[in-house]
Amino acid sequence: MIEDIKKEALELIRSAKDSAAVERLRIRFLGRKGEISKILRSLKDLSVKERQTVGPVAQQLKKDIERLIQEKTAVFSKSIQQGLPGIDITMPGKKIKIGYLHPLTLIEKEIRGIFKAMNFSVVEGPEVETEYYNFDALNIPKNHPARDMWDTFWLQNSQQLTSDKEQLTKGQESKVKGQMLLRTHTSPVQIRYMETHKPPFQIIVPGRVFRYEATDASHEINFYQIEGLMVGKTVTLANFKFVIQEFFKRLFRSDIEIRFRPSYFPFVEPGLEVDIRCIKCGGRGCGICKDSGWLEVMGAGMVHPRVFEAAHYNPRDFQGFAFGLGLERMAMIKYNIPDIRLFYSGDLRFIQQF
Ligand code: PHE
């Protein structure tokens, strides 16, 4: 009879599926009214001889069951810690939170796509720049008032970057000479790209730029631009007009009226400002366009001969256009965002709308 109980008990405990089942078996066999306890209690009714044979067998069985239960319990608690089977797989799962693409990411992707479809390549450049690429090579010499157009974050020490001057040729040396800075626009990449490529080409340069200025609804110390540059033997402002008209048409999915206004940037001649008809009021005048009916969207112009010279092109051989647009400005117009600071607020209520 003890043998039958033993067989049953060990088998049941071994195949128990969870710790609750093990506990039920512990009560059934070892509990106060359990089967083993009953046998041990009944020993006193047996003869001395019987007691001597049955006693040790029952005691041994009790020990065996105790050990097996202990082992089994350990297995379950371990598997819970490791997240292995043994956890309740019928419990409802935790809801996975889905993220949102930032509106700047969305608009950048879209703009990249539009220009790629017009055969532009996408290139990038460094955010920490030299004075040479950010200013001098772009026809903005030291002490020239034009530098005031870009309030600059200057970096304190450029020693490290210029320490192996001996290994630099004269030309290279002038490019690292001067202070390092956080680029104030993406235009330095015009020079970097032309130094290593021959026309004809057309590129856009998305990237982060920095300005040392007070923030308000339309100014941030950190923002994004997309530079454009197309150079060839016969590239003209008419080509620019077509490209940019096509760009706005695709971005806003409708024909957008644009206009050019004369303007000044040291690295273009002639320089101009591009306006589009106010998206909100269609030109009648509203708060967004400050009753002018137009929205200022980018600076542009024909690449200045001095810029070609800095890149070692002969300005008589090539001509082209360049433009620079603010990504936040585009997103604000397209998604109707009233304040540039919202992009960097980290407020989930803002980003969940896109
Ligand atoms: N780099 C200019 C700016 O940041 C924009 C620009 C780019 C103007 C290219 C003309 C041509 O203000």
C-alpha cells in the first residue's frame, strides 16, 4: 500500500504544471490530514514487528516527497524570475507604446524625396566647422559687416584640430586657420562638395545649424536647413525658378504662386529672397502672412564667382544657383504650427499629432 502511495505521489509531483499544483499535492500527502501523516499516525496501532518494517519505509517516503516538492518549487520560482515557461501565458499582454515621427523628420523625408525625384543627390557636412568654410570661402571675410548676419557660437579652442600643422600643405593650412565654430548655415557644404566634385551636379544638403540669438516664436538657437546647389555650364535662374516651383507644387500638392525679391547674401550675385503666396489666406491677408499675402521661405541666388574660386573652379567655366531654406519654417507652414519652440519642447501632446 505504501508502495502504491509512493508511486502515485512521486508521479503526480513530477508532472505538476505550476507551484499551485505542487502546493495542492503537498497538502494532499504531507498535510495534517495528508496520506503520509495518516500512515505515520497509525503506526502506534501496529505490532512492534510491523512497526519496525513499516515505520522506516513511511519515514523515507515522507523525506522523498519533501525533497521532490522542494526541487519542484525551486524550478518554478527560478523560471518566473527568468521569464521562462511557468509564467501565466493567459494573462493579457502589456500594450506596446507606438512612437511618432517628429514633424521635422517627416518634412525632411518628404523634401529629400521630392529633390531626389528631380535627380538631386543628398549630401551632408560637419556641424562643427572652421571659420574658413563657414565664412571666408563664402566671400564673408573677417571684419566684414556681413558676418553680423550670422550670430555665431565660437568654440574656444581649436588647437587640437590644428596641431599637426607641419603635415598640412599651404592651402590646407588656411582652411583650418582661425577659430572653430558651430556652423551658422549649411552653405559651407557648398565649398566642401565642390572641392571634391566636378560639375555638372545638383545636390541638397539637409543639416542642423546654430545661431547665437534670443529665442522667440520664430527663432531658435538650433534649427535645420536644407541647402541646394546646382552647377553646370549653362545653369540659370530660370532653371532655379522651375525647380523651386516644382518643389512647392509637390510639397503642398497644389500650384503655388512664387515671387523673387532682390536681396543680399555675400555668396550669391544676384541674391534673392523667395516668397510663396500665403497658404492660409491665399493672399487676401491674415495673421500668418502679417497681412502681406506672402510668406518668406528661402534665400537664394546665382553662385558668386569668388565662391567658385575658393573651390578652385574657373568662374568663366561654370555657373549655378544656390538656395537655403529653413526646415522648421516649412513644417510650420505645412502643418500649421504657430511657434518654433514647440519642435524642441519634448511635449508628447505636440508630437502625437503627427
Ligand atoms: N545660407 C543662407 C542663410 O542661412 C541662406 C542662403 C543659402 C542664401 C544659399 C542664398 C543661397 O541665411
